[in-house]
Amino acid sequence: MSSHRPASAGPAATGCGPQPPRYAWAVDVTTAGRVVWKTPLPTRNGGFSTVAQPLVAGPVAVLAQDGIVHGLDLSDGHPLWSWTGGQDVFGMWRWGALVAVLTDQVSSHSQLTGLDAATGQVRWSLRLPGRGLLGDQTATADGGLAMITTAGVLQVVNLADGRIRWRRTVGASPALTAAGQLVIFSVNGRLTGYDDRTGQPRWTSGGLPGQPTIQVAGSLVLVTSNAQGPGITTALTAVLPASGRIAWRFDTGEPLTVLSAGPAGLTVAAYVFNRRLYLLDLRTGRPRWQADTFVTEGTIPLVTGTDVLAVEGQPSTKLVDRNAADGRVRWQDTLAAS
């Protein structure tokens, strides 16, 4: 595995009136912080732009900027190819020598395209139905891509050839993930695991939040709530992906945000009524400790066997190292404002 990863960067235009020129670069940086190469990328002024996660496919770095997918030589950043298939790129997934690109996700012309990672040539394309897709997509372990259409259809596409393996009407909900050989979906308080090859249901669990967010961390499927109010289930619920059995629940009476997992446990934050950081035991769901602090939104704590490092505070922020055993602060360092 390479010790460095490419990234794309560029300032977005804000405010009213004429927009200033926009610039973007692909930059390869080592883990020691040394810039290996920096390659300018073309931009299109105005409009909405996402930055899809860059990929490495053998000797090629694949990046997207302003709806254009670029293949760069990973060794020196030299441009190898570019491909434009829509107004914006919402996601990219690698399978073997192919890169699947999702363009214009929420539109009547949403499309998934398989590109040869070495040349950028189109190997297959799949027009997605209706008004595109809900929420995020999730890759399966065997080269599939699971997605939910705006019509509430769950389907899995082969990344190798763009063929649809199966589709099933399940209801409109963005709560989707994958674990093992399963595609896992939640709607109306029920969580179901589907065989990723056939689409057959393997198990169903109930009593879960009606507006859920689901993710996999620490070998568990974790279900949280996007809503709050009288009678609404907000407990963080851990489900065993192999069987659908509920392993534990952790309930503070308010929605919780799952942050990250590591050897010492699972970090969870509260933002609505209280500002707290919890470290939970992954096996039992019981809190090892809790701290009265605001974990900066959009940041991911690092959990080791002995320490929890998190960015805390608002608006000023600090990098804080806490003892994983009791949550006490070992050290903290104020971060410069960006």
C-alpha cells in the first residue's frame, strides 16, 4: 500500500455578485507531510460542486473535480486521461481495473458509468430510473453497489459490468449499509438484512428509530435516530449483522451521533440537549466514561487501546488526548483557525 494518497483541493466561490475564478489541484502528500507532486485541475466557474473521494487504482490516481474525472500517474501526477459524463460526480468506487462513477445523483439523468482505470475508456453505463437516488450508496464485499432509488427500490449493481443483480421495492429511506454478505436497510423502525447476491431477506429486527441512520463500526450495525420528540425512539441500537439480533441499546433520551470505533471502544457524541462525548464498551454498550465537551462536528476521533484523540470545542478548537481508561485529559493543544 502506498504511504501517500492523492487529494483534490480548491476554494469554492461564495457570496453574491460576480464569482471570482476558481482553482483546484490534485496533491500527493506523504504521511510525513511532504508534498510529492501538485497538479492543477481544470474548473468550471459557478454552480454547485462536490468533491468525490479520490481513489488509487494500481499506478493511477483517480480524482473528480467539477464533474470531470481525471486519471493521473500516481508516481509524478502527470495527467493520463479525463472523462466528463455529467454536471457533477457524487461518488466513485473501484473494482479491479474499473472505476464506477456516479454522476448527477439527484436528477432525471442520473447515471452510473464504469471506466477503465488505466485509460478512462467507458466499459459500461447504466441510466438510473426516475429522479435518481436517495442518500448514500454502499459497496458490497463482492463487487456490488447497493442503492435506493427515489421510488423506494433497493437494487444492487455489479461494478464489473453494470448489470443489475436484483431489485426489490422496500420503501423510501436513505438508511443503507453493507456488512459481510449482506445489504442492510432500515425503514419504518425495521432493519432487514438482504443477501447481497440474491436479494433474499435473511433476517429482520424491529423496535428501531423510524427515521434512522445506520452504519457499521466495530463489527456491529449501529442504528441512530434522525428525529426527536415524544414517543420517538432515540436509543443507539447495536445489531449483530450475521443474525440481526440486538446486542445492546444505549439511551440518553436524545439523538446520538456515532463517531468512530477502535480497540478501546466506540465514541459517541450528544449535541442536542447536552454536549457530551461518550466512550462505550463495544461488547455491552455500557459507557466506560463520559466527558462534558463538544466534539467538533465533522471530525472523527482516533481511538487506540490507550487513548482517545478528538478535536473539541466551538468556535475555537483544541486537539485533546484523553486516557481511554477514564476519559481524563492527558494533554491538549489549541488549533489555529483556518
